[in-house]
Amino acid sequence: MNAFHFAFKVKDLSSTRKFYVDLLGCKEGRSSDTWIDFDFFGHQLSAHVSTNLPALDYCGYVDDIRVPIPHFGCLLSIKDFERIQQKLEAADVTFLIKPQTRYKGQVGEQRTMFVLDLSDNPLEFKAFSNEKEVFSG
């Protein structure tokens, strides 16, 4: 799978480094006084400082659960999902959607959890029981 690049807004670089590097373990890439790149599980995130952060919009519905749109995240292995879940729990991060299993016993069974970074950007982490079913429906 090819890596993606995603640029997004943050309130400051200090709290952004704390969340992505210190908590999630992402490697820091290039940076300036107004932006910073991260290796986000093999993908390039570019966090840009802004004073115009959008309000959250819970307009998405999955399994009768409201989810914030837009959001971004990463597909992980079950092992990495559990590792990130443990890090988030140890840091007392509040889950927007607590870790759970969707579509249990069905095609596309997956673990999922939603959190906010320290600039209130919603992130979803997923882990499929069968990685070959990522695009199955």
C-alpha cells in the first residue's frame, strides 16, 4: 500500500509534538516555526499552526454511533492497536468512542477507537480481524 500525505491544522507545535511524538511514538520529520511533519505509522502528516480551528461536527453515523466528520487515523495490526490503546489509557486520554469491536462475527470485523489530539482533531484507530477484509462489504 502506498503512503498518504495529510496536512491539518493545530493550535501549537509544542502540544502537537507531545501528542504525536511523546504519546503515539511517531518520528518527527522536517519542521519550521509554523509546521511539523510526522511519520504517522508509515504515512506523512503535516501539522500546520492555525488560529482558525474548525468546530467538531458529529454528522457521521456508524452502527448508530455519532462520529466526528472529518476525522483521520490509521489502520493498524491488532498488536499495534492494543499497544496504542494501552498508551492512550495510561495517559488518561479521553476516548470520544471507547475501544470496541464493530461488525463482530461479520465480514469486516474491526476494532476501533476515537480520540482527540491536543488541538481537538479527531483521530480513529482501526484494526481488522482479517486485513484482507478492509474493503469488503
